[in-house]
Amino acid sequence: MLVDAGYTSFEGRDAKRILAAARDAGVARIDYLVATHYHQDHIGGIPQIAALLPVGTYVDHGKNYETIKDVRALVAAYVAQRDTGR
């Protein structure tokens, strides 16, 4: 289980760190990816990490109630990725 996936920026830094830790632990897939809330430092890296490791099930709190303009694009990218799994 992965809880949140960090930022999308910094040239994929957070996704690369998660991938390295997963490899060190012998993890080849993420069974559950939990998005605690829709801020960029929590969901931004989800599409990047999903491109590196298969994700089985996405868990979140449902509808986005954030009103900050820059979060809408991140949530849209997350939802598009989430919709590829369960």
C-alpha cells in the first residue's frame, strides 16, 4: 500500500524515490494507492508512479471539493489515472 505520491514536479523526483524504495523492498506492484486529499504534494506524483509500477486499486474520499485553481488540473490528472484501475 502506498499512501500519497508526492509532487509531480522536480523532474519526477518523488516518483523516482518511491520506485527506488519499492525496488529495495522487493515490491513490483502497488496493490492499494491511497490519496488522502487532493493537494499537489499528495496526488501530483500519482500518474508518474503509476507509469513506473502497476497499481491495482485507488482509494480516495470521492468528489473534489478543493476550490484552488491549480488543484483542478492535478485532480483531473489523478482521476484519469484512477479510472484505469479499481
